[in-house]
Amino acid sequence: MACRLQDRGYCKQLAGYSRQSSICIQNSYQYQGRVADTARVVISVLRPVSPFYFIFRQEVACGLRRHCTGVNMAGADGDDSLYPIAVLIDELRNEDVQLRLNSIKKLSTIALALGVERTRTELLPFLTDTIYDEDEVLLALAEQLGSFTSLVGGSEFVHCLLPPLESLATVEETVVRDKAVESLRNISNEHSPVDLEAHFVPLVKRLASGDWFTSRTSACGLFSVCYPRVSSTVKAEIRQHFRNLCSDDTPMVRRAAASKLGEFAKVLELEYVKNDLIPLFTNLASDEQDSVRLLAVEACVSIAQLLPEEDLEALVMPTLRQATEDKSWRVRYMVADKFSELQKAVGPEITKNDLVPAFQNLLKDCEAEVRAAAAHKVKEFCENLPADGRETIIMSHILPYVKELVSDTNQHVKSALASVIMGLSTILGKDNTIEHLLPLFLAQLKDECPEVRLNIISNLDCVNEVIGIRQLSQSLLPAIVELAEDTKWRVRLAIIEYMPLLAGQLGVEFFDEKLNSLCMAWLVDHVYAIREAATNNLMKLVEKFGAEWAQNTIVPKVLAMANDPNYLHRMTTLFCVNALSEACGKEITTKLMLPIVLKMAADQVANVRFNVARSLQRIGPVLDGTTLQSDVKPILLKLGQDEDMDVKYFAQEAMTVLALA
């Protein structure tokens, strides 16, 4: 820290000298057209002989900028091409982080103004030397450089982007390093094989053997992008570097290596996967840190996909079995989370012999998080079982554990199961669904947890396809009513969104008898989001059941609310008219809805009156021209003279939109 402060003091002293130099140069030339040329000469002779080279450049460029803005540069030899770099440097050194950030985000514009050669020789060296800014600025810089290839002269010169990105890949902040690695991965494909070995691979090696763990973690993400396009000698070196990082002393590096193990395996030759990567995989899966072990589980999927089935049992399964029984719940959770992918990777035979017992263990795990993750995979796991013995395996080995989870003590486990259990009905068929699954569905519909009931209701279409929803209707109705009246408004909102689906499955008669009153009650809910959702719900119901049903059932009840003493409920009438007019059609809108809307124009509450104007604008396209002129226009003219400014505004807007002005 002390050294840095001393450096800053020395920088100020040197900056003073540079300012004097630039002033002398400026005064020594009498012709306007020579100023830019002279400044370029000054900058060109200030070679990087000290760490303060760029401070000189900054001051000279800033002096030039100040001078150029004060004189007319339109002379025959006028050249203000240094102005962009001056602005950039000026803003990059500004105390305001936002200004520095804005400057970085304009790098492509500045590079375009400078041209490819000066971008390579001036801009990039400057950027490389200034990698000690705020994380937000560095993140923007790392992102910009990833798409800079064309601005440095194309793929022939893309290696010029490596120095600043290499510096960014070593900083302390993880998000900056990750973005730098992402940009390096992007530009790696733009290197020719020769340039890749000459420039990119040495960068990877430097990062992989760096003193700080930050550089070594960044290196892990770069092996797979350069490995396929280099010579066999270089490939051997890359594999050795990766081996070293997998056994690094620092857990963060081993984590990074484990996270890229599967990706690296995909580009390796099969013999090296077996001989080199499997031992690394085994070691990482036995690491002392559970954060490393769980990432090895993720890599297991990629490795298993690459190996022939005869090698899986010997090379992968011992490690996978170990992971399913790991002492850390986080590792077991990762196994459960990746179980379907593992199942597809290892094939049907190993699934029957090894994964079914492992899945049973996960379903009865002592940690609720693991049970919930496994419960989420029940449907997918059963779908992927071999067809010849699927039903037997489910009924004998999976369903007994599923039944236990229905009454689990943890609501997250029950909710996770409820989100997928209905899908088993299509796998097991009608008879098994009625005999074995239906009691579970009914139990979950009566569960005390609203999320469980909601998840069952939201997946009713699965059961409807197999046995019909009537089998559930007696238990379904109490569950729907409870959810519709739940104290949590988000639960009420969720059941509203499923109402059109339920209505379609239960039929219009059941809906009118049991659920219609619920839908009307939502229109006067004390939460606006519920009233809004209920309005949209009515529109979907009309689209499903038809305009005639709406005319006889919904519209009279909605229009009756226009006389409600609560102005919010009167406004809901207008919102319903807006939503229903198109679905109900011209005749119902003109004969039934329009007279009520026009009558409400005399409401005492200004909010109601300006919503009348908005409603007339909304339903106008449904009405014919005669009705607009004879009925709508006089009301809008009257509202246009209203004492309330908002009412006048919306009335005039409606007149304009409907071409009545």
C-alpha cells in the first residue's frame, strides 16, 4: 500500500513535467494543422521505459484534447484523430465510476475511430496497463474485448487481445474472471492453428502455472477450447497441466477443475478418457471437500456418455455408488438432481441393477432436500425405465416409497412429489391409476399445505386423459374452494389461473353449479391483482363456453356491479367490459354492455369517469359507426369538458383514437 502511495506521488510529479512539455510543444507551433502531428510525435517518443509511460500519454493526450477544442482544426492538414483516445483516457481516470464505465462501453466506437493499427499499438497496451479499476468497469471491459476481433484487424491479429484478457483472468473478483474466460473462449476459435499454439496455448500454460489461485482457476475453463486443434505434443502438455490442477493444493482450483472435467472429457480421445481422466474423476469424487465431490458427480454424466457400456461397470459405477451414499447431503442432492441424466447415460441394464436401489435410497434419505430432489425426478425416472419391465419395477420398487412421501413431514418434499405424481397415471394406465394412484391424489388434495393441493390441481390434465376428472370431482371441489379462499393472495391468484383448465375438464354444467360463484367472488377481492386476474379469467371462460353462455350467466352479474356502493367494484365492471367485449361480440356489447358504460359516465367518482372514457376507447372497434356517432361521441364530448384533468385527457384521447374528434 505504501509503495502504491509513493507511486502516485511520483506519478503526479511526472504528470506535471508532461503537462509542461505538452504546453511547450503547443506554443512552439504556429500552424493549426501541425498540432495533432506534433502531439503524435510526443506520444511516439514516450516509449514504455518506466511504469509511468501511460501517465505521460494521458497528460499529453489530455493537453491535446484541450487545445484541439479551442482552435479550428479545419485547415488543410487538420487532424483531430487523437481526440477519441484523449476522451477515453480522460474518462477512464475520472473519479466517477459511471463515467469510466460509460467510456469502457464505448470502446468499440473509439477503436473504430482510431483504426485497427492504432487500436493494436495504442489502445490495447493502455487497457492492459489499467487493469486495476472497479469490478463493474473490469467486467464491462472483459465483455467488450470478447467481440473486438474485427476492430484489431481480424483473425490475423486476434492474438493482440490476449494480454488484457489474460490480466482480467487473474483478478480477484470471480465474475470478472469468468467473463474474461468467456471472452477468451470466444476468440480462441478465431485463432488459426499456428496462432493457437504460438499465442493462446502459452497463455493457458501461464495461467495454469500462476502463483495465485485466481489464474489457475481461470485456466481450467480454457483447456477444452484449444485441445482439439493443437499437435499431439502440445495435447500431452495440456493434459499434464489439467492433471496438475486436479490435484492442486487449493480447493478453489480443484473445484474449477472438477467443474470442467466433463467438458474436457468430451474433446479427449477415448484412450485418454480411460487412462487419464477416469483416475482424476475418481480422485475428485473422493476429495476431502464436498464442494469438489459434488462437481465430480456432474462430470460423471458426461464421462458415462462417452464410455461403452462394458466399461461403465468397472470405471464409473463404483464411484457413482459411493456418491449416492456420500456422507455429505449436498453430494447426495447432486446425485438426485442429475439422476435422470445419469440414467440415460448408463443405459437400461445398469439402471435396473444399480440405479433402482440407489433411487430408493434417495427417496428415503434422511435429508429433506435430498428427498425433495429425488421426488422431483420420480416421473422422469419411471418414464426412462426399460419398457419391458417398467410397470413391475414401478409397482414393486418405486410406488411403496412414493406412498411414504405423500405423508412426509416436510412440505417441500410433498410439494415436489405433488408436482410430478399425476404424470405416473399415463405410465401405469387406467386400472393401476384407479387402484393405486387415485387414493394418493385424493390424500394430497386434502393436504394442509396449499402448495401441495395447488400442484395436484395444476396437473389434473394428466389424470383427465387416463380416467376422466369426474373420479376426482368430489374431493376436488373442497380443495378448490379452500384454495380460492386462502389467506395468501398468491395462492388465490394461482388457482384463478388454473380455472379455465378446470372448467374445460369439468364441463359447463359442473362449473355453473359449483364454481361460478367463486369466479364472481374474485371480482370483488380486496387485492387488485386478484380482481385483474379474475377479469382475465372471465374472458378465457367466455372463449371456452361461448358468447351465449356469457350472455345468460356472466354478463348480467358483471353489469349488476355497476350499482355497487364501492367505486372499486364499479370500476371492475368497466374492466370486465373491456375484457369481454371482443369475446362476446358486437351484438351483446352494443345491447347489454354499452348502455351501462354510458350511464356510468355520470358517476360521482372521477376515477370511474375517466375509466368510462378508456372503456369506450377499448370497445369502440367492436361497435358500428352509427353507434359511435350517436351514442359514444356525445358522452365523450361531455367528459371532455369535465372538471377533472384526467377525465378530460382520456376523453380527448378516446375521441382521437376513435376518429370522432
